[in-house]
Amino acid sequence: MFKKLQEYRVEGQKVYFRYEEGSEAFKPCVEVISDNIFNVFIDYTGSGHRTRAIEGELGKRLNDGHNEENGKLESVSWDEAGVVIRTSQLTAIVGDDFKIDFYGSNGEPLSLAYRGGRRRNGQINEAALELLAKEGHAVAGKSTEDYALQELRALEPSDCIYGLGDKTGVLNKRYYEYEMWNSDFPEPHEDNFKSLYKSIPFMLVLKKKGAYGIFFDNHNRTYFDLGKECDDYYLFGADTGNLDYYFIGGAGLKDVVSNYTWLTGRAPMQQLWTLGFHQSRWGYESEREIRGIAEGMKKHNLPCDCIHFDIDYMDHYKVFTWNQETYEDGAKVISDFKDMGIKAVAIIDPGVKVEKDYYVYEEGMQGGYFAKTPEGEVYVNEVWPGDAVYPDFGNPDARKWWGEKQKFLIDMGVSGVWNDMNEPASFRGPLPDDVVFTDEDRPAPHSEMHNIYGHNMAKATYEGWKKLSGKRPFVITRACYSGSQKYTTAWTGDNHSIWTHLRMAIPQMCNLGLSGMSFVGTDVGGFGSDCTPELFARWIQVGCFSPLFRDHCAKGCRTQEPWQFGKEVLDISRKYINLRYELLPYFYDLMHESEVTGLPIIRPLVLEYENDENVKNRNDEFMLGDRLLVAPVVEQGAREKLVYLPEGEWYDYWTGEKIEGEKFFVRKAPLDVCPIYVKAGAVIPKYPLRMHVGEDKDDLLILEAYPGSGTYTHYQDNGEDFGYWQGEYNEYRISNEDGRTEIEALHEGYRPYGNVEIRAGQRIWSAR
């Protein structure tokens, strides 16, 4: 399109280019965002940056076009290859046709532009494809037509690709294709699904030498082909909007994740209770029934911190109402739960029922807070309450209004909000592309706002709760976009009680973590279909180590509270829920680390051991932080597990056996055993067993120190509010040197533990 490069000019941290051909001189631009981040931008729409993922001062400067503070442009010069732009960590060489090559600090190529045209692997038999289509088979992508805007970048044979949120399938996304279009699919999700509930257009590429990330910040419908079309390149593109992507470097995958989350924001600390066990079901239809769930948790001696109220608690599914016929006195039941140490989380959908004298509808109509048709009428579709209208969350005034509506829940005693159906979902066909929303300060079509609808809803909810409650808001979302981690946790949506979905839970959560969403989980046991006792036993073992640990299922399916599957599965459930409560301080430390560094809580092995070929495609193991490795059984009938341990020395958590790493071996795994391994020299902080997190939280800290050498940083605060931002926390450095454990206070701003007990790896000595 642009042909031969003619000249360039430098304005602050931006370098503009003029080509032989092009709609406007000096339109393509490369901007230095930081030492490790370049932004590549072509303003096709004439609107400039319209980023919603990047906020705060940096986002404001980008949207205003005046980013000067973070950029660290060192030099710009010509050479035979083109214009060379340098920072201390990255080099970009911009040549003809606006082709850009990126190099690391050592001069090694990280990502080269692909300089050929689009083509397809192998030969396509058009006649055969037509026959398949006539028989009703889905025929995928036989066309290689260019998108209106696209970027093709070269692939090397050893390149692995991760990220893109919770897309279905395996951990390594190489050879797959995806679309960013938030979609509600109730049927079982298979590997070949191109889109799901979330659109996080951030991918990480691990090379033989080096790693980098690409964040394509275009929130229209976008497309990613990661080598499926052709082995030689990957592409990302869109039919409209701007070419607006960030090239993110770093010394390795960890640095790339940290740099991406520096750009788009990091997940703040959640309240400690959110890390406890959550029980839920769509189908608790009365106060009597939901009280029975709380009583069942206590009767069966199962720790629990939260019970979720699904749509049946509302008056005819109207948001910010209470069903007084079947749920009677909501404030009383929630208060009684709190006396038991159990919090309430309530679901809220975006669809507002069309009903005269319904206060939410009337207020929204009066304020002009709902999306409209191109003709200016309020747009109506159908969701759970029937005819419904959609709040225009891109309108700052509508967000403020929606945030204020949270007072209804807070006054009832609710402790958190679960945002569902916010793709947005609809029952009378999808919302047309031309439905009119607002993008902060201008009208924008649904096609442009769809992928950030859930993001804006989460932002409205978070800001309302933060202002009204003074505590760290607990928001869960089904749909989101890049940067949503600043406002919300997430779950992977409506999965099914099938082994395929248990297996897929691990790469989904790991890729969400790599994509900035640190606090994530799946519906333990599966939402749709009927769970079997064995599947539930294995799923609760995965749930034990998932940041969001929630058992949830659908109305009409087999009930799946832990006691519904017989004594053996109940005992297994209790074992792993108890283990989760013992590990609460370790999870809390990881959540604090995530806010500071952007690194996820649950991690693929490749994040910690990126040079190990055996972990680049490991779908059935994961790390919890950097010192616990979990290898769950995810195959029906299996009572053994093929485990791989990376380099170093490891200890079997259950037996204390010392194992040299960098090898495969078979571990016996009866139904009650999830293989867990602890890194030599690790210190694992624990709490004594409790029925909910509020029981004597600061009374006793247990430190399990494993043989070897290592250091660990432990964090402690009140677990509720933002006082830690003003220094109200404790931080300790724990040194472990072959049996000698020492504790040093690094920061003292909160009451200390009543007692600290050091154990020399209790699982180790108990096995001798």
C-alpha cells in the first residue's frame, strides 16, 4: 500500500513516515512507549487512539496524542535497511511498505515482518469443499482475502504462541485461528471454537532465543491466524478501525507479561475471603433451599466463605430487586449467613426489563442511559426478564448511575457482584451492528463497542462498589477485554460436565493468567450436563488450586454440592477444600505479587522454565506461583499420572519423596490423590484449618520449610480495604538454609501474627 519509504520526522517519542503512495503524508507512526514497548499506529479512522484497555495518565496521554513522559527514544537514523529506532532494550527498523522488524537489546531478531502475500498451506480442492458444504459440514476459511487492515509477521519453526485469554483448546496456540468477538455459546466448547466470552487480543511468542508480545488494541471484530493458514507467518487484522498494536519486549516471558500488565493495568488485591470456597447453582429457587446449602456445608464440615445467588433471587429477573415471594427477607438471610462466616455474592445481568414504574427502567429512560437504534429509539431485545434494554456503559454518566445502583445490593448485605450475560447476550438474535452506544465522548456503533461492553460494565460496577463500600470490590465477569483485570475477576463461562472441559480448564486458566487476568477459575464440576462422581472428585482437585474456587452448575442438571456424590467423593472434597484453606496465605502472597509484578497466580510451566522443551506444550500440569507444581489427573478411569518435573530437586507433597527433576515418571494417583510437588528450598506459608477465612486470621502462621536453600517474601494485611496502599501491611523475608529458617521484618504497618510456627516440611517428616 505504501511502497517506497521517502522520509521520516520525529516529534517527541513518535516517528512519522512518508511513503511514495498513501492517503496522507506522514500518517504511519511508531511511538516509543517505554524501553520495552513500541506502538505501531496508522490512523485510518481519523479519530486517533481510542484505547479503553490503557487507562490512567498513560491512557489519557495516548488518547490525547501527547505521550512524552514514559517514552525513552534514544536515537533515530537511516541505514540501508530503513529507519532505525532505538531504545536501550529494543530496536525497530522501518522499511518500505511500512514493514517493521524488531530486535532485542543483543541485536538478535525478535520479530520480522513477513514480506510475501497471503497464501495457504497445501492445495485446496474447491469441488470437495463445495460437496462438504452441501452435506451441512462447516467449511473453514478457504479464502485468503486480505482484511481492510492487517499485519503479517514471520514465524520460525520453533515459535510457540500463548495468551489470547480463555480461547478453547490447548496451551500453545500455534497453528490455530481465532476471532475476537465476545460470544455466548451454551453448547460444549470444542478446540475449534474461534471465539468465546472474552476478547483479549494479546499474544506472547516464545522463540528459541527470546520472547515478545503483541497487543492488537482494536476492539472491533478482529482476527488472528497463528500459522494455520501458512507455516511461514501469523497474522492479525480487522475489517475496520485503526492498525494499532503494541510490540512488547522483555528478557523472557515473565518480563513480557509484566510489561503488558504495566501497559494495561494489574489486578489489585482482592479481599481475603474471596480466596475461600464458593458454592453456587442456578436453581436455588427459594430462601429455604439456599439456607439448606449453608446448613449442608456446616453439617458436612466443609469450609465455605461464599454462597452465590443466581437469577432466581430477583423479582421476575429484574436487576436490583429482590424476590420477596420465594426469597422472603433477603437482608435477614444474608445477615444469618454472615453469622456463619459466609458471604453472599449476587448475579447482575445488564438487561433491564421494559416495565412501566420499574425504577431502574424509569431512571435509565429519563437519564438517556440505554442504547438506541440508528433512528434514535431505545433499542429493545429479550433476555431473562423478557423485553429488555441495554445500559450504555460507554457513557460515563451511565456508568456512574449503574455504580450507584449497587447500593441496593450493599444495603442488603451482599459482598460481591457476579456480572453475567454481558457479551452482551440476547435471546432474539444478536444485537445489530448499528445499534448506537457511546464511546466516552462520541456515538459509536455496537460493532465497535461489543467487545468492550463487559469491560465497561465491570468498570462501572467496580467503581460503584469502591465508592460505596470502602472495601476492595469483588466483581466476577463472563465477558471482558484487555485491561479488565483492573476491575474484575473472571471465570471461563458456561462449561460442561465432561472430561474434555476439565482437561481444557488448565490451558484456559493458564492463558488467562498470561493475558493479565490473574484471578480466574472454572465452574467446578461443569455448568451444563450431568457430573459423575469421578469427574467431580478430579475437578475439585483442580479447583483447589484455581484462584477462583467455585462449584457451580445449571438448573435441570444433576445437583453437585460435594455431598451429592456419596461418602468417598465427599471425603475427597473435604480433603481438598481443607487444603485450600491451609494454603490461603500462600495464595494471598501470590495475589500481592500479581498486583506488584503482573505475574499470574496459576502459571503454565513454560512461564517458569521457558528453555525446557518438555514444558512448551504441557497442557495437564501447572505451577502455583514458582514453587508448587500441580499435576492433576484429568482422564476418566486413570489411577496413575505421567508427571514431568523440570530441572532441580522436588519433593512429593504427600509422601515427602525427593525427586530429581528434568525427567518423566509415573506417579500412582488413586481417586483421592492429586500429585503435588514442592521445589527444594521452598517455604510454604499456611494457616491452621478453619471453617472460613475470618476465624483467627492473624492468630497463627505456619511456615513449612523444605530442605535446600531459598528465600521467600510473605505479605500480611487486614484482607479487606485499601489501607495497604497507605502502608498498613507487614512484609517479611524468610530465609531457608538447609534446616535453618530465619524471619526478617521488611515493613511493619499492621498487627503481627500471634504466633509463628516453623515446621521442617511436615509432609517430609511424616513420610519417614
